[in-house]
Amino acid sequence: MRKRDESITNSVIEADDVRPELDDVWFEEADAFQGPKLVRRGRPKSENPKQPVTLRLDRDLVEWFKSGGAGWQTRINNQLREAAGI
């Protein structure tokens, strides 16, 4: 056994020294199961997912949308939908 590993092993006195503390943070990060199935957390999958594209736009146009703050891509999407009549 390497000297470093040996010092770590020797520093563990009881099983409580290696058990995780079951606090709120631990439970927030823990996986949840219903029977054998892992329960997925987070945002559910969209029925109409967005498709990433590469699009070149004029700089002043992008700056104008960005000046409105967060959600500028959604605002561009909404304007395109309106222009297309969708």
C-alpha cells in the first residue's frame, strides 16, 4: 500500500467517518427511483423542441434584440413566426 493511501486508511477510525452527511444538499443531488426506473428531474421534454440553426444576421439587428435583455432569441423566433404567419 502506498504511503498516502495508508495514511488515509489510518485516519478513518469509524464507519461514520466515511458515510455521507444526509443533509438537504445531499438529497437535492441524489437520484430518485420509482421501483427500478430512474426518475428524471429538470425540465420535461418539449413536444415541439427547438432546432439549432446557424443564421447570419446584421450586427445592428442582433444588438437591437439583445438590448431588450434576456430572451432575445425567443423574441427573434416570435417575430419570424409572425412574419411567416404561423
